[in-house]
Amino acid sequence: MTPVPTLNRDALTRALNGDRRLVAAFEQQAIAVGETQDAVTVQADATEALQDATVLTLSPNGALTNERVLKLGDGVRAIDDGTYLTLFVDDRFAHVAGGFRVDLTAQGDTAVVLPLGGMLATVDGEETLTNKTLDAAVLVAAILNASEYATDAAAAAGGVPVGGLYLKAGAVFRRAA
């Protein structure tokens, strides 16, 4: 520790009107100043050889032997305002595993809720859905409004299009031909 400057206790006591608490506080302050000076000296000594320190730079610098140049990876963006370089995780990026590309196209503010397990259905792909509720207006209405026919030919004669639904003995059938 840096030597604490010598204090004349009698002069200090007279200057502080004999208040022992103030004299003790003043002595403690002098000790703290010495400790702080030591800490600052150690930090200054540690940075004396900056070219040997491992540092992060924004561009290569030949004077620094242990430099690491900052490179932004996918999904990270930076804003340099001249004083600070701020790194952000890009809110338009998702890491995809499996080696395949995924395109997400939003045509406005969009919320997509991903399942905790399982999968999301695609428009063009063919998936088997289980434990799902379908919109009643699309499927149930078609079944409820279906007419009863004895055969596929009778359904065709009744105006049911190919692929359309009809009932036969209470069961739902899809017109084949």
C-alpha cells in the first residue's frame, strides 16, 4: 500500500476543535486515499502493454497481436452512433435447424403462434392433423346441408359435383366420379 502521508495528530485535533470522531474519520479517509491510489496504479500498469492484450476490434489493426475482429453473424445487427456500437438480435430472423430454408412472409403485423410440440401445417404440403378443431362454417355446414343419395350415380344426377359431399344411410361420402 502507498504510504499514508504523515499527519500531525495534534495539529489535526486543534484544526478539528478536538472532535475525536472527526479526527478518526479524517485518518480513515487518508488511508482510503492511499488504497485507491494503489488500485489506480495497478490498473494503469496492467494496460501499459495494450498491444499484448486480447481486444475486440471493428477492423484489423496490425499493432494489436491478440485482436479479435467483430463479425456480425446471421440475426445480429449493429448501430454505430460514433460513440457507442450497439448490437441487437434482429427481430426479423429465426435460426432454422435441419439444413433447409424457411421463408416467412408477413404482409403486415402478424402473430404466428408456434406449437410447443408437433408441427405447423403448410398451404401446399400434405399433413395429418390430429386433435384439431376445424372451422364449423367450412366443413360442418357442408355435411349438414348434404342431401341423402343411395349411390354415387344418384348423387351425380342430384347435382352433387365430383368431390362434393353427400349422405348415404347417415354416413358421409365424397362423390368419386
